[in-house]
Amino acid sequence: MFLVIILVLILSLLPAIFWLLVYRWQDKEDKEPWYLIRRIWLGGMILALFMLILYDFISDPQEILSFGSWQALSLIWITIAILVILEEGFKFILLRILTWQRKEFNQVIDGVQYGVALSLGFAAVENVVYFSPLVIIGFSDLSNSSNLVLLSFIFIGRALSSTLLHSLTGGIMGLGLGKARFSAQPRSYLIMLYGFGLAVLTHLAFNFFTYLNNAFGSILLVIAVSWYFFYHLRQRENLQIRRWRN
């Protein structure tokens, strides 16, 4: 049982920590203190636990699909959209509460670091829930090496899809928050809304491929958008140390 717990934690935390370090490496000028990143990460984990409880009160889209009608298909996507908006909305609200007044928030890219930390804390909890039954199945027959091989492929696939998606949507929201913090009102509110909207659309596009069982499409989408996001992130205006205008 101890080995199962250790393996679940490794599979769940390693991809999240990896992407956190990748994003942190983008900010070479004025890195955020680890104590603040840990606090925001913990906030994301607590939010994930809250969302898991909330999900129990919302219909499972896969169950609705069993009806097989056009109305059921429409209801599936309405449910998916509601779940995505709720998830990203709560992330954004918590992100703003935890970071908006921080004196350390002196670069646009800082918002990205905060958003990524919160979303990866969220993703780590999701990974624990996802990998726990898979690891138990994998350890149920140690003589069958194919179980562990399959688990390895799932680990890599999830690191490049769901976990990377969370870091991307958190980064997009954080970039909007960072640009808004150093913009004059009311323009700052529009920038925050724009960043939130892009994060929601990215998440919805990912879910579209996921519910079509198109793993390649979902991975390709997240990698392509992440590549463009990283390219945009290193622009000078996002790295300059500034004074808060609001």
C-alpha cells in the first residue's frame, strides 16, 4: 500500500512540478518567492477538492450521452460549458484574491507565474484522483508488465495534455491579470475578461477533442497553443518591473 501511495504521488506531482519549473524559468529578471508560489499552489489544491464535491451535484455528460438524441448531445455540451466556466471562474476569482494586492506582483509575467501555480495545484489533485485506481490495477498483477507499460504511456499522455492544459489556461488568465494590473480602469476589467474568455475557449476546445476520444488532437492543440503562448510571454513589456497603477 505504501508503494502505491508513493507511485500515485510521483505520477500526480511530477508533471505539475515540471511545468511549474518550465514557466518559472521564463522569468529570469525577478523570480517570485517560493513561499508565495507554494501558498498559491495550495489554494489551487483546496479549490480542486471543492470542485470535486461540486461535480457530484452536476450531471455526468457521459450518462446523458446514453439517451442518444440530438437534445441529449446539446445538453452534454451545455453541461461541459457550465463545468468549464465554473472551474475557470473559481480559479480566476481565487487567483485575483490571492495575488492582486501583493507587493511582489510587479511584472506582467508575475500574473502568469501565479496563474500557473494555482492551476497546477488544481491539476495535481485531479491527477491523484485519476491515477489512484490505475495504479491499484497496475499493482494488482505485478507479473503482467503490460500494466505498468500502459501506465507509463498514460502518464506521458496526461503530462502533455491535461496537466499542460491546466498550466496553459492558468497562464492565459494570469497574463490577462498581469496586463490588467498595470493598465488604467476601466480598460483593466476588459483585459481581465478577455484573458478569462481565452482560457475558457482553450479549455472548451480541449474538451471537444477529449469527448471525441481524439487524444492526438487534444495533445496537439495544447502543445501548439502553449508554443505560441511561450513565444508571446517573453516579450519585453511582460518582463519589465513596474509600479501598480490602481
